[in-house]
Amino acid sequence: MPCNFRLFHYNVHSAVLLRICTALEEMILNGVPMCVPLASDLPPTIEHLAFGEYRGSLQLVIEAVLDVLPRIIVLTCGSYQRSMMN
């Protein structure tokens, strides 16, 4: 059954949990993690990835997730949303 996952803080413990989520379609994080790499732990089933406010380059986030999320459709960052479908 498809599911979603919401995290306030992303850390090594939540990374372990993410690795066992085999049907995750939506993931929502309070912010972009700076200390723990996120992309390598994301399940390839994610279609919507959302972050809270982020003041860095959204292009870097887009490039990082496009390589590991073949099913991504929407990337949301704060109030900004970008469709990955052309």
C-alpha cells in the first residue's frame, strides 16, 4: 500500500527507517538536511518530495533528486512547487 512519511528532523535514525519504506510515494521534511546526505537513502518509489523553507539553491536539490528518484513528479520547497513532468 502506498504511503507518505513526514519528518521534522532528518538524521541517521530516520535514514535507517527510510531504507525499509518500499512503497513510499510522498516524503515531507521540515527542511533540507545539511549534515546527513539524503539522496542515497530515498526510496526510488517517491513521486512527491517536499521541504520546508530552504534558502539555498533549489537547482542543487533538483539535480540531486533527479538522479535517484526515477518516479518523481513534484518537488515542493516551502511555497515554491516545481513539476518534474514536461
